[in-house]
Amino acid sequence: MRPTSSLLGVAAAALTLAAALAGVSAPGTASAGTTPPSGTAVPASPPPSSPVPSSPPPSGAACTVRYSAYTWDTYLTSSITITNTGVTTITSWRLTFPLPPGQRITTGWNAVYSPSSGTVTARGHDDHVTIGPGGAIAIGFVADHTGDTGSPSSFTLNGTPCALG
């Protein structure tokens, strides 16, 4: 009986493996430190990898603030939504913003406001002190005004400028 070609291939592979394990070079193979026979393809070295950056690139503000106001007579009611666009939880937050001239906060909700005019800082109140990644919190206030019903020009959360949204 004559062996088939697939059996011959398996036998040759087993012989090559056994020789490699024994440290002997099998016919048609090259052991470490030797030159392969001419016409044998030598695998190329993998390309050098790019260095891994030590920190992620900046992605802009870690917060977005949406501000809207409803005005009537000499009063306005504001609604402020603070969204944490970062990857870490924000605790004991402070939102600072300049009120337009002539506006004065008379009452507020979900935050403590101080002072009532000029550059105001709102601090989390009761159960509104933590904003998780991707989370948002709604605060607001009622103010009186002397004609200027404009919006604050900027907001910073714990010293970091927020994007306006």
C-alpha cells in the first residue's frame, strides 16, 4: 500500500517538529542563527509601533451649561441645566457666572446663590451636590431687573470654563 500525499505532509511536519524540539535542523528548514536556503522567504519584522500617548488629548470643557429665562415686568425666572461631559463624577460643585448689570437674585432652587448680583456663585444644595459622568442637574432662580434681561456671558464649574449649549 502506498501512503497518500496528505499523510506524507503530516509525516514531514511531524519530522520537522521533532527535529526542532531536539535542536536538530530538519531537511529544508533553518535553525536559529543560520541562513535559510536560497529561495526561502524570510518573514519581515513587524513595523515599529507608534508610541502610546501618556494622556488623552484635551477634549474641551468638562461641562455644558444651558441657560434660558422667562421675563415679565421687572422680573425674570431663569433655568440652568449643568451637564457633566467629563468621565469623572463632579462633587461639591460651584457654578460661577456674571449676572448682567441691574439683575438681582431674589430666590432660587436646587442651589445656594451668593452674592445676589455681580459675579454669582451657585453651590449644590441638599441632594444636588453630585453630577455623574454624562449626568445633568437643573437649577434656577428668580431675579428682579432694571431693564437688562440678558443672559450671563460665561459659566465656570469648579474653575473650569463650560461650553454654552
